[in-house]
Amino acid sequence: MDPVTHAIAAFALLVLLLGLGVPVAYALGLTATILTLIAGNPGEVLYIAASLFEGLESFELLAIPLFVLMGAVIAASPAAADLYSVLHRLLSFPGGLGISTIGGCALFSALSGSSPATAAAIGSSGVPEMMQRGYPPRLATGIIVGGGTLGILIPPSVVLIIYGIVTETSIGSLFLAGIVPALIIVLLFAAYVAFAVRQHERSSGELSENAGRANSSGAGLRVVPFFALIVGVMLALYGGWASPSEVAALSAVGAVALVSMVYRVTALSIWGQIMMKAVRETSFIMLIAAFSYYLNQYLAFQGSISEITALLLDFSSNRWVTLFLLCLSMLALGLILPPFAIVVIVAPMFLPFVLSAGFDPVWFGILVTIIMEMGLITPPIGVNLFVVQAIAPEVSLRDIMLGSAPFLGLLAVTAVILCIAPGVALWLPGLLL
């Protein structure tokens, strides 16, 4: 079996196993194992365990469980509702409720680093509130689906950490590079929400957006320490005072302390649930990372990665055409695999082309992350679609998909802006690092 056929067979078998309901991590491992037994050297199966441990031996991976713990702690507190309440109170113009929801997603993303967690935490308050104030169900749920995608771009981002590790790219540079594109996405989302609200008001009358603001005054004092935590973490990381793993530890300890003191969360039963949630999410991520590494090593050993790289370099004289096809393939993978699994498999395979074509690896990491964001909300199986359906079961999945479509388009616009002006991502790292 030639190297390219190996890669095609691996993808087909992976899709089959996922379609049969095999968990993602085990589907990745079984794909490499079955192909090794059928088309490779069966003796290599003896080295599976060593390969899995090798894939997790990076010290920087320690940042992942710590950031996951930070997100789990904050998600279990009323911090998301307080952030949302404060922004709702500040933004009193038409469309302010929807825009405050986008802002709440952005701020909570900076605390949790997770798209599904952001969609669930903000959506549980935001969707009922917006629908109560007269927002159409499609717009209310679409705002949450779209806003949740910010979770894997705004630092701290597990996807950017894994990309930095597998490509040996500075994680600090990646975090900085994600800030300006994230702000652009927030502004585009906010502009669309304001436009959609205005169109709805013209056809159906005004929305009652000012109701329910009086009870949010106490939330402002409670969220100040969390803003201070974000600022402190960013200063420690970008000031060179701490490594990403040390910053992650600081974030986790700070989140535990703030939730304990600000929200008086002291019950051991609650903390036990938080710790178990963090352990489950970390195990899920680490297993996928390990088995993705194993599959990647198998393809590299068979020569598939080098052969695919050569084909990419020879495919077209125009590097942008090739890059566009790569983005389409990553978007397709995003329909069946979580973002960090795609990064582990795809980044080492595509990076040689990226470097040979003259693209910056930091810039490419941000582009990949935006494509992964698109995968999270692309019908029919985008993860965020089902997260929002779970918190708003009265809204049909079809309406949620239609409501999320404009946000999917705006993410695509951001990706185009990034390609036209790479400095959007590279300016801040070049300025501060």
C-alpha cells in the first residue's frame, strides 16, 4: 500500500469507527492499530504504549489540566451570569442585550478557554433572557452558538497550547496573535446583532431590552476580581515572568480562591463535582492527544506525511489555492473530530508546506483555530449547536442552525481578512515579544 493510500484508508476507517459510535480517542487508536496489523508490520503493535506516553511527555502539556480546572471552577460559579448582567446593564442601546451576550461570551472565554463551556454558561442565562425580551429564537440561539466559538481563540486556549507543542511554536506568541482576530470577530458579531435587532424592530416592533437591569448592580463588584485575575495572568505570561504551565497554575489557584471567597462556594460535595468534571475533561483531551499522536506517528512512519507534503507543494503554483484546499479539509475534519485532535494530526502534516510556501507558523496557527471555530458550528453536527439545543430545547435544531449561519459566515470573513492582512495576527507578537 502506497503512502497516500495509507492516509486515505486511515481517514475512511476513522470515519467508519466514529459512525459506529466508537469514542473519538479509541477510534483514532484503533485506526492506527488495525492498519498496522493489516498493511504494516504487526510487530509494531508492541510499541503502542510507548508511543502514547511519548505523545504526552511534553512539560508544557501540564498547562492543559490546570486551565481546564480553572474553567471548571469558574463555570460552576455564578461568574458567567454576573459578567452577562454587568454588560447588559452597561449597554443600554438597541441591540445592547444581544451585544452584551457576545461580550459575555468573549470575557467568559478568557476565563474558561472552552467553547462548549462558554456556550453552556452564557447560554443558560442569555437565551431565556433574550427570548423573554422579544428576540427571535433563531437570533437568540445563534448569538450563543456564535459567541461560544470564541472559547478556543481567546487566551488561554487549549487548542493554541497543543498547536504550539506539536509545531514547536511559541505559545506566548500564539496567545498574543489570537487577541486582535478575536476582537475583530467580536466586533463583527456585535455589528451583525445590532443590524438584526434593528431589522426585527422594523418588522415586529421594539424589544423590551431595559427590563431586569435593576438587580445587576451587585454583580459589578463581584466580577472585578476576575478581571484582575485575567490581567494578572496576561502580565505574568507576556511579561516573561512565568511559563505557560506556571501561568496555568496561577490561574487555577486564583480561580479556586476567588470562587471560594466571592461566591462562598465551600461545600466539599460541590468541589468534588468540580474536580471530577475537570478530571473527566482532562482525561478526554489527553487521551485524544495521545491517540492522535500515535496515528500521526504511524502515518509518518509509512511516509504518508512526507508524500502528502510533496503533493501539496506540487499541487498548484499558487500557494493560496493550496491553502484554501487545506482549510476546506480541516473544516471537513471539524465535523467529526474535536479541534485539538485535528491540530495534533494535521499540523505536523501541513506545517512543512506552510514553511516552504513562506507562511508564518504563528499566523497559520490562528488561521487553523478560526477554521476549527467554524467546525464547531457547521451543520449538521457542530458541537455548539447541540450544546445550545440542550439549554433551549423549545427551539428546533433547524432554527438553531439557521440562526448560527450568519456567524459562520462572519468567521469565514475573519479568515479572509487574516489571509489578506497577516499583520492582523502578527502585529501584537512582533510588538511585545
